[in-house]
Amino acid sequence: MIDVTALRSVPERLGRLPRLLDVACGTGILLSRLLDRVPGAEAYGVDASEDMLAQARTALKDQPHVHLERVQVGEGPTAGLPFAQETFDLITCTNALHDMPEPLATLSGLRRLLSPGGQLVVEDFARREHSFPWAVFEWLLHQIEGSPVHAFTLAEAQSLCTQAGLSCAGESLQQRHQGIPRIHARGGMGANLRDTVPDILCEIWYTCSMRQMITAKLKLLTTPNQFRALRQTQLAYRDALNYVSRYAYAHGKKSNQQWLQKETYAEVRAVYHLPAQMACNVPRQVGATYKTLWTKVKQNAVARKEGRTKKRYKGLDKPPKYVSPTLTYNYHRDYSLKPDQQVSILTLEGRVIVPYTGYSQHVTLLQQGTHIGAARLWYDKPCKQFYLLVTLELEVADPMPETHQQIVGVDVGQRYLAVTVRLDNGASFFSGKRVRAKADHYARLRKRLQQKGTRSATRRLVVISGRERRLKQAVNHQISRHIVEGHPSSIIGLEDLTHIRERTKRKRGKKAGQKQRRANRHASSWAFAELHSYLAYKALLAGSMAVKVDAYHTSQACPRCGYASPDNRPSKGLTFVCQSCHYTLHADLVGARNVALRTLLVRQDWMSTGHLSVAPDGSDSEAKAVRRQRYAELRWSPDPSPCL
């Protein structure tokens, strides 16, 4: 029912931990199971019964990121819940729909709490269409629960969700034990609607409209007084972050945002003179930082226990220090847009109205009423220039198998940063020779400056680091744009390279020679995750989409006969020679073909089941074995096959 893979991809897509909310959480059983499947997630539970919450606290006492509150769900912009809009990636609600006085208003409020692409899962009794004493059943529930009760049919539940602004993506039905059927509504990609026998367990898929977030970079044209006010606000915000960070560290490295706000809010207001909303943002940001560090500590402990690493993670050995003065502004609270390309920004001295310029298409989107989110005030120190980085949410069409006909496989590497291949044998190569030589040049400069060790050398290292980062960003933007523009209405397959450094065995440290160390630096230096993220968001904006497939043996398996062996890559060079059928081809092209075949398999599963898998699920070893067995049966035909 719940798309666990989508939840696990939240840190990569959004740069934060997944957020889960269980409405009417009861004794916390569902939250406990969700945290087992999505470890490290931020979990919230609300219920009207204090007795239930007491049992839930006992059951979840070992979970560090669980927040339970006694709240009665109801009407209002956020269904009467004390959370901001677009907060949660998953909202579950079990055995509560029949008891809601205003179910439409409540579902609408829950929809507003969902982040873009979030999932809503609702479970309840389903009214039978044929004979059953429903009047007696509802009367009995009314006597037990003390409030009017109404059980919905499948069609009624579907209509409620549609009226609440949830777009229907599909529905499936499964036979269960005899008795009262139950409705399950789930957010996420689903099959096309189809009808079947009533009196069975019903599952309905719903999702928010697909949105793509982009960032508009606005150059602020400040006066000297406005410049001074913005800079003063930035530095005060950074000092407040470091104060709260030290406070959290001194009190047990706390990550609870509500506790930090309660303990430090007054001090932040009095000492650093931050406005109220900024003073609330500070403990939230510090709490999120500590949660991320605690997650890394736990992951490192598991890796050490399993023998995958000997290094101990030291991120919490001292209080996290905030160096960048970048601060976050909330739209309509801390900043707002004015006519004639002006923006009103909150500072310590009050609001200032500053004219701005920007990329023409972004300015047009701002003026056309595009959904605007939070913004970050960034200071370019070398140029002494302020920029406002505004988050925009664009509506994009829901992907359908019929509109994504073309399959593209992308293999990334060092000699060739990217190699693409289509099913009709068309291919493109993006060489990394020039940028690799530039990266080697920066590495030599870094080595000499680090050996020198002076303050001026350290400053120069910072400059070189910025140049190298901008070089990688520019090249990744160029490659991703060429791939997306060259393959419209396509499903672009990418390798899932999560934890690739831990999964590959290479000699390191004193055991590695000079050549091996250079190879290790090359393997670790390029930002392939950044390239994948650029491809993903550019593809959505262009009407295509990117999915990830298992990278298992993509460079070792023969696409012609399926034989997989490290010997198929002699000396790990650029030539692939199958030891079984003697098929010979460029090694990176072989990898791209294997990725394309697996992407084709994803599309076929999408067509047959209605569920699109955007990334492989590596938690279930049995499912992983079945998936890899299917991969071993794939074959690349020598004849072009442009039609699917």
C-alpha cells in the first residue's frame, strides 16, 4: 500500500529526512512498523485519547524522532492539526473516516499538509452494496463511540477524495477474509481505475498533483543602508544558530525542535534581536541538523558492526558550527514580492523594499502567480552582492505510459562522464577528458597549498574549491540539458549508485600505490549524484522522467547472452569482451545498454501493474533476488527496435 521506495528517496530528492504523520495513531503500532521500514524518519502521531497516546509512547520509547500529541482532527486549513502546510511525505489515517463529522473538510486539510508528491493512506470500513444491516451496524458504533457514524462505499470514498483536491491515480481490489470490507486510500502512482466485485478489500490510489521545485536567483539592487541592514541580519542569524547549537550540545545533543524553541526562544530574541519568525526558524534548523547527524551516527554504528568500515563517525564530537551566514525567509511572513520587480525583506531594523533583477523566465513565473515557497538570502562575498534564492513550485503533467514511449539508458563513469543509448541503437558519448585534466590540476594545486599551510594558502584553497565546484556544476548542467533535450517524452534510466563507495572494494591509505590513489580520487571526486538530480528535474520540466534501476553487474553482464563476470572487462579497460559469446563492444556502451534494458522492464511493469517504480527497493533480499533474476533474462537484440 505505502510506497516505501519513494519515502526512502526523500533525503536524496529534498535534502531532508522523510516526515510521517499518523492521524488517529492509537497505540502506535503502524508508526512502529513504518519506522522499521523507513529508519531515521521523523514520525508524528496525533490522537484524541490520552490513554492511547500513553500506550504509543511506551511502544515507541526507543525511537528518537517520534512526536506524539493529543489533538482532535477536524476542519480548518490543516484539519485542525498544529502543523504547517506541505510538511509531510506520508499521512496515514486508520479507522477514522467513518467518525469524521465533516470528512470532506478534513481530507482537504490533510491534503494541504502533504508535501508535493506526498502520499495519503486512508483505511476504513467499506459499505457493502448488497444486503447487510448497515443501519444496525452504524447505530451500534454510534452507541460505542458516542458520535454519529457513517460508513462509506467505494464510490463515496472516491468522490470525497476527488472533491478534496486529490487526483485519482488508480485503484486495485484484493480478496480478504469474509466480513466487513475495508477501504484503503493511498497516495502515489497507481493503476488506471477499474471496477470489480464489491464485498472485498478495496485499495484506491490518490496523489497530489505532481510538482517540480526550482530556484529563482534574484539579484538584489541594494542601497548602502539596505546592504548594511541585510548583512547585520545575516550575521545575527548565524550567531543565533551557533548559540542554539552549543546549547543543544550541552544538554545531551538534543534534536527535539519544540524543546529547543521552548528553551532558547527568549534568549535568541533578547540577545540577537531577531524577529519572532526568525527566532522560531533558528531552533528548527538546529534541530534538523542534529537529527541528520544522529542518523549518520546510527548508520555508522551499523556499518561498523557489520564490518563495512572501521572509521567512527565524529560529527557529534563537538557542537556543529554554522559558518555560512545564509538565512531562510518564509513567504508572506519574512518577505513578500511587490509590483515593479521589488521585494520586501525583513531585517533587524524592520522591512526594506529592494528592487531586483533575474533570469527573464523566472521573473515571468513570479509575476504570473506561480506557487512561491521559502527563500534564502545568500551573500556573494567576493562580489559583495546579495541574492535572494526563491523556491518556485511548477505544476507538471502526471506521467503516463502512453506519453513516455522512448527508453534511454545512461551510464556514468570517469573517462566518459555519461554515455546514453536508445533501443534503436542510437548512442551519445560525453567525454570527461578535459574536465578530468582540470580536476587533476586542482588536485596538484591543493596538495602544494596544503603542504605550505599558511593562512594565505588556506584562503587560496577556499577559492580553488569554489572554482572546482562551479566547474562540476556547469558541466553537469550541460550534460543533463543535452540528454533531456535530445530525448523528449522519454523514460531515462539511471543507475542507483547509493552507497557505491561502501559497496566497492578498493585499496586505500598506505596499502594503495600512487596510481591506485589517483584512481580513488577520480572515483570519488565527480558529483554523479548531482548529475542524476539535474537529469531528474530537467526531465520532468521537459515532459520526460528519470527512474533509477539496480546497478548490479551493469558493467560486467553481457547484453547479448547475459553472461556476467569481471573477466568480461580485461584490465578494467574500455573494451568489453564477453568470455562466453565473445561479444565485443565499448564497455561504457554495454553499461548503458544494460541500464536501458532494465528501464524497459520498469516501463513494462508500469504498463501491466499501473505502479511506477522510480527506484529499486533494496530492503527486501527476496525481492532483490527475484529482480536480479529477471535482469539476467534480458537480451539486447542486434536489430533496431524503435517501437515499444
